[in-house]
Amino acid sequence: MNLTAREVIRMLLVLLVVVVVQFTLCLDLRIGGAHPDIILGVAPVAGLAIGARKGALVGFVVGLGAD
């Protein structure tokens, strides 16, 4: 799995935006008393968009970033 510098930068920017949106907007949004967790959707979407191995890597990185 070879990642170009452009792919790495693009993934990091997308992950940063998702984490910021999760911890700023989604924590205030309540649906039935619970707030949505958009971080869970990042790995499947990345897997569909860029492939299973890279999607797994994105899921791992966003999980670390969210913690």
C-alpha cells in the first residue's frame, strides 16, 4: 500500500474536519436524547472511496485521533 504525499495530506485534512465537526457541532445535536457519532462513518466511506486497506488505515487513524 503506497500512499502519495498528496493522499496523506488529503486524508489528514478530511480527518481533521470530521473530528472538529464531531466535537463541536454533533455534541450539541440531540436526536432522541443521543448525539450522532459521525466518526463511525468515516472508515466505511473511506473504504468505499479509496479501497479496503486504505479505509482500514483511515479508520485506525481517526479512532486514535478521536481518543
